Amino acid sequence: MRNNIAAVVNLVEDDIKLKPLTNRRPVATLPFGCRYRLIDFPFSVLYNAQAESAALFISGSGHSLYDHIRSGSVWGLDSLAGGGVFTHSQLMLKSEKTQRKHDSFYYDDHYKYISKSKSNYVFLTGSSMLSNIQFDSLLHFHQEKDSEATIVYKKVKRNTLLKDTVTSRLSVSDEDPTVVEAITPLADSDDDNETVKLNMNMLIIDKKTFLDYLFQARENDLSVDVPTFITLALEEGKTVHGYEYTGYLKVVEDILSYYQANMDMLNDEHFNSLFYRAEPVLTRPKDSAPTYYGESAVVENSQFANDCQVYGTVRNSIVFRKVTIAENVEIENSIIMQDSTIEDDVQLKYVILDKHVYVKKGARLEGTPDNPIVISKDSVVFANGEIEEG
């Protein structure tokens, strides 16, 4: 399958509702599940598809993204024969279009990457739909249906998403439920108990069709994304097929959904559905010492990465690398990110600590299941409740 897939990874997801966690990183590099980043999941799909290259379209600073993916070797994207990870800061370019919009690099970069690829198919995806699709099954479905465009969807309850979600839904044919008839904003749906076919913003499309729609997008000043291309296909009367994904899915669009996605990994069913499907999830390895649990440590239903030192009590929590937890500490239902230090006699409940947070002796922080407290990166939490932000 090598050289058969050209991947366009759109990493311009709205991050406003995820701040302060996205103050210094895009949604794609949000830490997840002790040792992963969200970008690991679409990149693992590319690895399992044996794709040799990927074009990333980002907004803002890409420092944390570049630091994580490096050459892309973990996911097999560093081949000397046409491989590589190509990054483009497209949102900024699109907002700074010249008077002749057709000269915008926003479209040229897409065209150059796809037209030079040896692929037959283009795969469009993002990073905010936390999932683990089996690409072989998707491609087989696309080929079997002789489809020009196949979109991935999952049936979900409307009340599992934000009221003002930016995601969209699919409507399918009564005669053939694999045929998509429309794609509409999900915010239009008011019935919380309704089951909707959620657009997962994953699309496989023939290379020629992609280039045709790219030209139309350029002519009409449209974004290069899944809803746009599906709309163009339907307007032309093309048959668009919907591929149903049945594994674990969480739409990471605000702090609560991010928190819940991590907490879901403490549930065996969710964890196995995401990580133990047919294909592996890969991340950049960081070898270090195993976690040390002191004699006073009490751990219940929690996950730890390596190189931690634990002397306190941790329940129902996710703990990343190099975290130090002193004695007489109680942590419950919380996410503790890399290099955080928690001194003696601290209580944390429903809290998210970003990287490099230092919690002083005697501090108390308690959020709620629906509103966890978030402490930004490099902050110091004092016993009197004051927080010195990094």
C-alpha cells in the first residue's frame, strides 16, 4: 500500500474552549493517557496505512508539534524515497490573502503536495476526534463501493457533545444507509437524546477528485476541509458514501471533554476499545527508570507513566512522566502532567495540572466532575490558595 496514500492533516481545530491547556500548544499535542499526544492517533492510522508522507496544516506556533514528531520516523514517515512530514502554517496565510485571492499559498501548498505525490488516494483528517480507525477496512469499503469520496462517521448521542459544537452531522439515504445525502451543522439539532451520525472529519477521496475540488475551493475562497469537499461532491450529484466507525470516540472540544477522555482510560472497556483494536497506537518513546512506589504509597484504579516517585495516595487518576508525589498527599480524579512536583500534605480532587507545576506543602484544590480546576504550565500553587502562573 506504500505510496498509495497522501495524507492531509488539518490541525487548525478551535482551541478557545481548551485554554489554558492550549496557550502554548495546538490541540494536536495535548497530552493524553500518561504518555501519548492526540496527534499520535491520526499518525498511527497513517503508519498502519503504510503512508510515506503527511502534510500538516497548522495555525500558530508549531514548536510542541515539531518537538514531538521530529522526523516522523516513529510512524514510518521518514522514507528516503519521497517520505517526510511537510508542515504549513496555513491559517495565518489564509487570513492574510492578497487582493488576488487565487495567489494565496493556502491552496498552492495543498496542490504542490498532492500533485507531486504518487498516491491514488488522499486521506483528510484532524486530531480532535480521539479514535483509532482501521484504515485497511476504510480503504476496502471505499474501493468496494467504487466511491469518489468516503466519509467516516459514528453514531453518538447529541447530549455527549457541546451545545455549540462546531462539528457536523450526516443524513443518509433511506434506501441505502451507506449513501450520504447531506452534511449539516450539528448545532442545529436541539434534541439531546437524539442519536446522530457524527462527521468524524475523516475523508478518503480519489486524488483527481481532490485536485478538482481544490480548484473549486480556490475559485470560491473556501476552506480545504471535509465538510467543504463533501458539500462540493453532493452539489455535483456525486455519490458519497459513509463508513461507520464503531470503536471508542471522544470529541475533544473543551476542558471537560478532554478531562473525560482521560478519565475514560481508567475504564477497561474504553481503554481496550481505543488501544487494543487490530492496529497499534504509536508515540515517540522516552526511555527512563520505572516508577517507584514508596512504602506509604496507596494507588487505586490509576495509571502512571515511568520515572515517577509516589509516596502518597492516588485514586482514579492519570499521572504522566517524572511526577513526584510526597507523603500525606491525596489525589483523586485528577490528571497530573509531566515533571510536576507535589509536596507533603496536599489534597487534589478533580484537578488538571499541566506540565512543570509545583504544588507547595499544605495546598488544597478541589473542582467538580463537571468543572475540573486547571492549573497552567509552569505554575506554582501555594498553601494559601494563591497561584503564581508560569
